[in-house]
Amino acid sequence: MIAPNGVPCCDVSDGHRTDYDVRSGAYWVPIEGQWMQVPERAIIISCFVPADAV
């Protein structure tokens, strides 16, 4: 899928709801039971959408 700005992006079928936390301005999500920081590049291309932004 290509975003309107021409940048490749995840397809809507790639996403799923998850818990998240904000730590020092960065998003963190649990992956297989371990909390991991969401890469900034994933947020820029809209592959990570905070629950309150939907």
C-alpha cells in the first residue's frame, strides 16, 4: 500500500489493536510479552496508530 505522500505503508490488514504506553515521548507496545519501543519510522508511515487517534 502506498500512502498519499508516496511512501510505502502497512495495509489495514497488517494492523491489530494492542495495549500501548508512552515513555519519554516514545510509544511502547507489548510484543510476545515483552515491551518494545515503536520505531519512529513506523509512526511516520502510519503503521502505528494510537488507540485514541482512531
